[in-house]
Amino acid sequence: MGLNLLFLGVLLLPWASALLVALFPKPLFSISLSAVFSIAALYFCNTAPLDFKIAYPWFNLGGQQLNLSFWANASAQLVLGLVAIVSFCVQLFSKSYLKEDPSIGRYYLYLHLFVGSMTLLLLTDSILVFYGAWELVGACSYLLISFWHQKTAAIQAAKKAFLINRLGDIALLFGLISLGLHFNTWQFSAMHGIAPALIGITIIAGGIAKSAQFPLMSWLPDAMEGPTPASALIHAATMVAAGVFVGVRVFDITGPETHLFMGIIGAISFLTGAVFAIFQNDIKKTLAYSTISQLGLMWMGMGSDASLFHLLTHGIFKAGLFLAAGAVIHTVHSQSLNDMGGLRKKAPIAALAYLVFGSGLIGLPLTGGFLSKENIAGYLYSNEQFELLGVLGVGMVLTSFYISRQFYLIFMGPVKEGSPNKDFSLETPIRLLIIASFFIWISWNPIEIHDSALLERFEVTIYHIPSFWLYITAATWVLGMAGAYLTRNWIPAGNYQLLPGLWPSLFRFIRWKSRSAQVFETQFIDRFVNGIAALQVIIAHLSAWFDRHIIDGIFVGGSASLSAGTGKILSRWQSAKVQSYWAMIIVTFALFLLYALFIK
């Protein structure tokens, strides 16, 4: 099979799969198609050159030929591999998790559309197609969040995600158009040099909403109203990953001001997400704020290879955490920590999985998370971003604290009521992700990654961290876990959010604005337009009357009558009768004599 044909297969297979699943909504059929896509995508990433490009003629615009161009560079291929792995595990997990749902066919359709949109976003080289794929990713997330549309909370969460993401989408649209005009090209691969800081910041601002970064972060916890496996896909490999990927895509063509802006937003989000993860009693909302925090850590990498590396490892262990959480929910039929405890005996695979995935989140040795977090620390140290390095240390303490305490509340302590529900189909994808969460596939050395065959294959830059940082890292583990042990029995009373009144107030403002706009339109704009129309009718009637009676009646008609009368009178002077001529001469002579007489 030719490489070009394989690429087209990878690009188009999810869309064809969505069509087939719509016609034949069978879970096993959908999973088989997903497996084919995953194998093809991983094979392509293993064989394709790191600067693979292909283009097809599209259309002419203003005399300029625009191509449907694609660019599978190293970063795109690496994230594509992540999408392939996570999407297959999610589809396999969903078969049993949603087996009782009557709309499971529609759910699988949405999954394929989601994967197809993300694949297009990763592989396109065109700014126009990139933005289109960006919008498709957002649309698919809306469909998945509102999948259980009979629930009011699901509909509200989907609307919230949709509206908040529109803010970022508008910023990205202006940023991408400005980028294309600045470089005089609509292809990322043809851009060379550094874009102005304002353009770069606008593009990064576009990714803030998609990655749920500060201050547009409140939609992601509410997105937990969707199915848990879909949350794994949204949080690990598609929706939120797109926000990080746009920073990776423009890293080489943006300057230090843009990178610093991205790092500052990431630092705020890293700490804010970690703090709010502590104050949640819903297992999925804790993981949602954890995602915000970890995405902030990627943003602290400023779109460099360090961000890309952590995006890869985070996608694995965060997808695993959500699937393990799904197994827990499947066991106790509740998402509240109040209903959990002692589940290590009822759900041993989920307990082991949570331990491994949580270790990756903390960044403990033997996990991929340890290697990628230390690499971000090395990047910050190499670029002398010591303030951000300090933020990283504080955030690592908070991360160790909230995930360790959550592990204890779910799996340790006294056993609470609940019916065990073990299912091999639920455990199989979790086992696959457990294996992928360890260091082996990255480097044979659990501490050192400079000899990593994977990172060398994709030309990912590795950053050195001084040895003293390892002592700081170990101290963050001890402090976090000690704090978790001391507060191990404390369960938050509710699920707290950043500025909880902001969204209701914003929504009320939008409704007020909509109503005000309607009143203004109907009472002022419509009346003004209707008045103008009525005035035009009156003017038309007056104009017609003036034209008919004044122009045609007096000026045109009167002139014609005068000319006709004058001509009729003068025509009598030309009768060709001699006696008439003599009579006219006599009359004229008589009038002349009278005139002369009166003058004297």
C-alpha cells in the first residue's frame, strides 16, 4: 500500500466509519472499524517521514490557487498516535458501559465523528481547514456532552461549553486570518519567521477556551454530564488537546512574548485547577479540574516539545483515570465520594488502575508522567523561568494531595454498601492503558530519557534538569501524600467552582440582552423600517401625481397645445390665396397708420 493511499485511509476512515455506523449501529462493528483506524494510524506514524506533505487543488480565490494541503509533521503524528490508542480503548470500554442504553448507536456515531474531526485538525496544513476542523471538534463535544438530552443538566452543560468556546473561537479566527495575511500564505508549513506578538497572543487566546484555561475554565467540570467514556476522549485526546496543539503548531513562528503569555495563563490554571480539584465530592469533577490543572502544566511548557511530551503521557493516564472512574461508577452506581470506600475488594482492577494512573498524575518514578513532568521542569530551568519553576513545585504538592486523598476515599477505608459488577470488557481497555502508562515504551531507563527511541524517532527535544530538582520533586510527593493522610476522612460538602455566580449572571445577561435586542428590533428598528417603507409609498404617489398632472399635463401637454394652436394660426397665413394676402396687407397697413396717429 502506498504511503499516500495509507494517509488518505487514515484521514477518511473515521468519516466513512461514522456513515457505516449510522447505517449499521452495532457496537462490535463500530469497535472493529475503530481498531482498523487505530492500526492504520499507528502504522502510518511508524513509517511516514516526519515532514510528510500532500496537497490537492481546491479552488481559486482572487487569482490565487488554494490547495487542500496536509502536513503530518512530528508533533501531528505523535498526537495522532495518542488519538488512535485512546479512541480504541474508549470504544471498547463503552460497549459494556453503555450496553443498556438504547441510543448506543448514536453514541458510537458521535465518537467516530469526534475522532475524524481531531484527525483532520492534526493533519491539515491549511489555516482554513484547520479552523473548520476546530469548529467540528467543538460541535462533536457539544453532541457528546448533551448525549443524554433528556437530562436538563446535560443540555445546560452543553450550551455552556458551546457558548464559552465561541469566545475562544472568535479570537482564534482573527488570529489565524492575521497570521495568513502577515506571512502571505494560508499554509502553516510555508510560514517562516516570527509573527508579531499581538497575532501570537490572539491565537493563544483562542486556545484558552478549548483547553479550559483561566478564566474560561468553568465549562469543563460541567461537561461531566456526558457519558464517562466520552469524558475520557474529551479530556485526553481530542477537545482539550486541541487547545494545546494549536500552541505547539505555532511555537516556531511566535516570539517569546507569546510563549510567556501562554506560560502565565498555564501557571494560573495549573494552580487554580489543582486547588478546586481538592474541593469536589464528585469523582468525575475532581478529574475534570485535574485536567484543567494538567493542561495548565502543558501551557507552562509554552507549546515546546516539553508540552507535546506531557500531552502524550497525560492523554494515556488521564484516559485511564476516567475509565477507571467509570468502572467505579459502574460498581456503586454513584459518582459521589460519600458512596465510596473500600472498593479495592470489589473492583481490584479499578483500584490497581487508579494507583498506576494516579502515580502518573503525581509524577512518580516508573511512570511516563514522571519523565514528562521532569522534562517540563528542565525546559523551564533551561529558559531561566524560575518563577514558573516555583509554581510547578507548588502545583506538584497540590496534585499529590488531591489524587492521593481521592484514592483513599474510593478504595481504602471501610467498605460501604454497593453491589459488585465485574466485567471483563470494562477491565480490558483499562489493562491496556495501565501498560501504556509505564516508562517502558518511552525509555528503558526509568530515570533517564536521553536514549529514548520514541522521542528520537519523533525528534522531540529532551531538556536536562539539575539533580537538586529531584530532591524538590521527592519533597512534593511527601508533602502531598502526608497532607492526604492527615485529611483522609474529609469529604467536601459540595462541588465548588471558580466564580460560581459568573455563569448564571452571564446567562441572565445574555437572556436580558436577547430580550432587549428583540424589543429594540420590534419597537424601534421594525417601526423605523416600516415607516421608511410607508414614506416611500407616499412619495411614490406624490411623484406619480406630479408627473402626471404637472409635468405631463402642464409642461409637456401645455407646450404641445400651445405649439399646435400657434401653428394652426400661422398656417392660415400660408393659404396660397391672393385675396387673403391683400386683406392681410391692408389690415397691417391700417394698424400701422393707427399706431402712427396715436404716437403723435
